[in-house]
Amino acid sequence: MKTLASTGTIALYVDLFRAHARAAAAAIAAQIRDAGFAVALEDTQERELRLATAGATIADAKLLVSLGGDGTLLRAAQLATPLGIPLFGINTGRLGFLTEMDGNDRALAHLTQIFLAGFEIDERVALQVEAHGRTHFALNDIVVTRTSPRMMPFGLYIDNKEAANVPADGIIVATPTGSTAYSLSAGGPIVAPDVDAFIVTALLPHTLFSRPLVIPTSSRIVIACDEETSGVALEADGQVIDELLPGERVTVTKYAHKVRFARREPLDFFALLEGKLRWNAPLKDR
């Protein structure tokens, strides 16, 4: 159980497009200041919200609270993970599969008391992708996907060995955390978050024999575009981050740091699956 000191900095990351998230951020920032903590925000968000304590920085934060949906939390993870800061997600969106609390939870009125009482740290593996000499982070998944209407062959290499050459709409490399996201929609397996593995899934393969792969996180994965391929995008956690040229390759490996979630109690993953995705729920109850 990790506890916060009674002073220090708590950072916020907010979905600026949701009025509910902005209102919740203002109330939580006031609560944090009243409890004796400083409030930090990323510069762009602070220009919009004006909630930060003068001189407070995210780098000094003991905790980063995200307010929004799962997408907001994924973006917050890009800030928190390199700094080793735990994430606490408050859902003001739709599903909230990754978040810890809902925005209408009455316990939010006592949020700083929850923090001071202590929380469990839930560590998750993440992905790093290299392309064009740049590296990018992803908690859920990396996707190489076509943007043109023509079917394309993609080469897949694992630890310098050719694993497949499959005509498809793309290739998904997902973490266990991301196994319940895009990978699941593409037919990939659900993988418990504490399993040390990545999932590789072809997106709409034009073959009867393509199946998802589950491989160790120590693997080095290379996805290659065909020499005649054009119109291919590289995505990280649902955001397009680059365009790939014919013959190009991207390399996916394990990110150097784990993503750290702050939990009020140990996560019951299977209860979460049933509650949020209705996994194993009787049809009459869905």
C-alpha cells in the first residue's frame, strides 16, 4: 500500500472537450488545494483551465489524476509514465474501462482523503514503436493500417525471423491492457493484465488461416510494408502518429518503464470484464 505525504503536488489531466470533465477538474483542484497540496497541469491545459498552483510542475507530482474517458487516460499516461508517476483515472466519458472511479461517484467529494488513506500500485507493460528515427509510446496498442482501398501484404518478423506475410488491412500489436480494446474487436484474445505478453493480430486478413499470436514482451517485432504499398498509417493508442512509405519498416518493443495505476484496492479483472464488457453475463441480463 502506497501513501501520499500530506504535502506535495498532484497533477491533473483533463478532457477539455467535455463540460463535465472541466467542471469536475475545477472542484477537484479546489479540494486538492484545501488539503494542502499544490495543483499542476500541462501548459496547454493550464492556459484553458487556469487551475494550477504557481510554480507547480507535473515533474514534481506524486500522482496524476485524469478526468475524462479512457482516451484521456491514455494521453495522460504519455506524461506520467516516463516520470514514474502513478495514474488515477476518473471517468466522465462512456465506458471507463481503465479508470478507477466514475465522475458521478459521491466519494469524489472525499478524494484527497482517499489519496491520503493509501492506494495499491497496479503496474502495466507498455509499447515503444520506432519509425523514421523517432520513438513513440503506447499503453494499449500500435497499429500499422492501410488508408487506401487496396488490400496490402504486410510482413511480420519476430526476433529477426519471418513469422508471416499476410494480405490484410493492417497489423495490431497490443499489450494485455490493450487486449480488451481494438485487438479484441479484431478477434484477438482477452489477456489478463499481469500476463507478460504481447498480442499480434492481423486486421481483417484476406486468408482463412491467420490467427492471433501471443508472444513474450522480450520480443522485437518488425512490421514491414510491401515495396509497392502506399497509403499506410502508423497509429499509437488510436492516434495517427506517422505515415509510412513503400518498403518501410517499424519496430515495436517493450517500453523501458511500466505504466503505474493507483487503485483503491487490488483490481478484480474478471469482475471488471463482466461489469464493463458484459463478458460471461447471461443473455437475459445484457
